[in-house]
Amino acid sequence: MNFFCTIFFSILSVSCCAQIYLFAGGQESIVRNKVLQGSSPIFSSHLGLGITMPLNHLKKISISEEIGFIKKGYHQNIGGDKFEMRFTYFNGQTILNYKLKPWVSAKVGVNYAVLINANIKKSTETYRPLDIGLVGGFNFLETKDISFYAHVVYGLVPMLKYYNIDATGNFNGTINDLKNTCIMVGFKIKLYDQNKP
């Protein structure tokens, strides 16, 4: 977590012509898996702070760094009972933005998140502490004080890690499964724009 914050505030301290914004929204959290029976998505929220820096020699391209908090997870039906698994992550994103039109830009990047809390006992012994994924989506009305975004985070790292032990107690390696996919929408509130007087 300290590593993400150090990167973010280092960029903030040296950036010029930057925009600083607060972002918030909701997402559908889906787990791609091979082992869960009766799983379904959950809906949750995210909140954070971001900075966008234009590349002066490439007018249509800018870079964004974001940090914040996000909740991921899934529902699971077992024997008629519904259980909810929720995981809170400290989240960071490095995004490359490309302006398609004055009112819309495409974005691609990398998402990295550290597990900080869960509603499951001993979650850090079962679930991986680091989640990494690819980001793709769109920003809308970025020149306005309030803008909007929609993107997908496609997780690359399995969340689940546990030993595969057969009925006789033999160790058959580890099982790695459950990869996050988050479909996210939200809004940004511009806090600072160096291009504005």
C-alpha cells in the first residue's frame, strides 16, 4: 500500500498541467472459476482519488494514476443457503487515455490491488493478497467539472489458493482458481485543473 501511495504522490509533486479528481461509483463483481457451485455476482462500490497528466507532444494522449478502495466478491448458494463473500482492496490503476472525440476517450491500463479486509476468517491464508488485472473502457465529458466513466477490470491472478488433498491424505499440489472481473461505472469530480485560471 505504501508503494502505491509513494508512486501516486511522487507523480503529483512533479506533474504539470495536471487534473486532480475524486471518483466514485459502483460495480458488478464476477468471479471466473472452475470449482464454485452456485456462485453469482455481487454489486458493490468504489471510491478514490486520481490525477491525469497530458503528454504535451501527443495532444490526444494522457496518463492517469488512481488510488482508492474497492470491494469485490461473490455470492454462493450451498444447500439452499446463500453466503456472501466480500473482499476490500486498496486499489491502484495506471491508465493510458486516448481522445476519440472531444467528449469521449478510450482507456487501457493495469489494475493492481492489495487485499486489506474480508468477511471470511483467515482470508489471507486462503486468498491471495495481491490482485492484478487489465483495464479497458471509456471516459465521457472529461472537459467538464463532473465527468463519467465505464470500464472493465479483467483479473489475471487467481484469488484462491489451497492444497489439493485426496481422500487418503495424499498431497496433490495446489489449486489456484477464482479470477475477478469487475464491470465498473461511476463519475469524477474535478478538484483541480492547472489549465483553468
